[in-house]
Amino acid sequence: MTAGDSQKKQMIGTMIFRYVTNMVTKDFSPKITGMIIDLPIAELNFSVSTFETLQVKVRAAVQLLVETGNLTEQVAKCMPVLQSPSQAML
């Protein structure tokens, strides 16, 4: 990875952090943002190209944390990103 890629990843991480926080809570947003910016640069660019693709990556990161035991399923289910649109409106 070049210095330019590293700077770009840092910039993207800063830009998406607020969105990730709104999707997963501030307790897990640093970890999940870090997981996303660790993606290869081409995949990272695609992952943040739309809000929907970012949501997909955040959901995948949450699922990975659950599968590896770093997050309980009960806590994950309370995260806005995993709630159905009708539940998120409540």
C-alpha cells in the first residue's frame, strides 16, 4: 500500500465514521470503521460509493464480529443497521 492509499483510507474513514456510528452505535463504530478501511483500496472505493453499499459492508462487519464472538447476537440485533425499516422508524 502506498502512502497515498494510506492517506486516502484515513480520509474515507473520517468521512464515513459518522454514518457508521449512526448504523451501529458509538461503542462499535471505531472497530467497524477500521474493518471497512482495511479493505483493499478498490473494494473500499466501491463500498463507500453509495449509502446502500456502505450499509452492506457494515452489516457484514457486524455479522463477522458476531461469528467471531466479539459481539453478542443480542447486542447486534439492537443496532439500527440490522433493524427492519419499520422498526428503525420507531
